[in-house]
Amino acid sequence: MVALLWQTMTTFDVLALPGKHNEKRMQETKLHCKHTHITRRKATSLFLFLSSPIPFHSQQAYAAESSILDMFRMTVPDQTVEEAENGIREHAMSLVQVKDLLELESWKEAQKELRKSASYLKQDIYTIIQGKPGNERPQLRNLYSKLFNDVTGLDYAARDKDVPRVWKLYKDIGVTLDDILSKV
């Protein structure tokens, strides 16, 4: 099958010319199988899929097994709720300390520090939210969303050097952080 696909993909005939030549080329770029309509593009995709180094298993995946989706988790591997609770105050303080860089109007440095401290804080808060009972999660998720939307806005405002917006968002971040820390 792969040899047939490869032979079909490497068949180069007359370039796309109007008339009979174009029709001939279109016919030769399709596999000659009954009741199939596989074009060169589909054949190339299939060939690349079959020759892929990624192993594909025909077995059904179970929730208990680790999967490729584990790479996209928000939590740090093996981070417990207790570790997140211990680290949240430290990471919140480093986020608040961005104020010194903002006062100096060192915008690039402020953005770098903001992103670094926000990413650690994001992991901590997400882990804590996952450890909370279901009825407490919606309020914490709303605060989480507001906090990191404001952090993103502060990043953009620092990039644009929009001083009034920077200070408004910084104040909003402080208020939201206080709300989150009081509920954790």
C-alpha cells in the first residue's frame, strides 16, 4: 500500500496546462482503486501518518492511564495542594513587587518579571482550586479569571507604556489578590 502511495505521489507529468494535459494529470494523481477518491494530498498525508515515528495503539485509552493530554495540564507534576498553599503567598508577593519596576518605568523588565511571577502564581491557584469542594470552585474560578485577565492587561499596558492604565490594572490586581488569599 505504501509503495503504491509513494509511486502515485512521485508521478510527475505535464504541469497544469489547459485542456487534455490537465485532465490527464488529474487522472494520474488519483489512485487507481475502485470506489476511492484519494488525491495526491490525501495520499501524502496517509504516507506521512503511516511512516510517523509516533506509535499509535489500537487499544482503548483509560482515564487512569497517562496520555498525551497530560503534557497540557495546568498543574505542576506532583504538586500537592499543601505545596501550592505554601507557595501562593511568596508568588503573590513577587507579583506585587513588580511595582518597583513599574515606578522606574522599566517596562521590558516589568513585563518579564510579571510573566514569570504570574505563571508560578497561576499554577498554585489552579492547584488549590482543584483541591476545593465543588461548591467553592465557581467563585474562585471567577477571581482567578479576573486576576489573570488583569495581569494580561497590565502586560499590554506596560508594552504600550500607558501609565494611567498600568496603575489602574495594578490596583485591580492587588484587590483581586487580596480576595483570593482571603478565600484560600
